[in-house]
Amino acid sequence: MVTEPTPVSADIAAKPAVLVVDDEYGPRESIAFTLSSEFAVVTASRAVEALKKLREKRYAAVVLDIRMPEMDGIRALEELRKIDSDVSVIMLTGYGTLHTAQQGMVGGANQYLRKPPDVN
């Protein structure tokens, strides 16, 4: 008797979702492309757009630029934590200082990286 393999559910087979938020097109798309082989990547060019997406869907991780117009990443992190207190957040900046790193970590970021990030 030959039995068919049990199909893998879509939830198990699906890649974890990652939201990449950066107002600069080049870095945003570069990070998204790099992560796309392992993750289902969604992008946003502004914090307000990212927060809307976070209200609509759960993400495994958020890569969040710090320096953005309208709402910076530190403020966005505060709002993000009100929506999802468990999502992993990686703060990203090309203008890193000890103060911004401290703000990100106190605000609930899991990691802080400088642009361009080391892909490895």
C-alpha cells in the first residue's frame, strides 16, 4: 500500500515575515534583497507606513532605520512596542552615536547595527 506524503501546512512552509523600514531607497531595497532568500520581506519608506503594516500583520522581525523624516526610528520604536511587544527589532543607522544606541536599546531594540550592515 502506497501512501501519499502528508502535505506541509502553508504556515509551516512559509518564510518568517520581516519588515524593513528605511526612507532611503537604496539601503532599503538592498537589505530587502539580501534577506529575501530566507525571509518574506515587506518594505516601508516611512515610520507611519510601517506602523500601519504592523497593525495589519505580525512580523518576526523589523529592521528599522533611526534617521527618517516625519518620525524618527526611536519614536517609531516606542509606537511599535505598543503594537507588538514581542517582535525582534534591529535598529539601523549610518549616523550612529552612543546616545542613539542607548536610546534604541532602552526603547526595546534587540540589536543596533551601523549602515551598511555586515551581511554575514
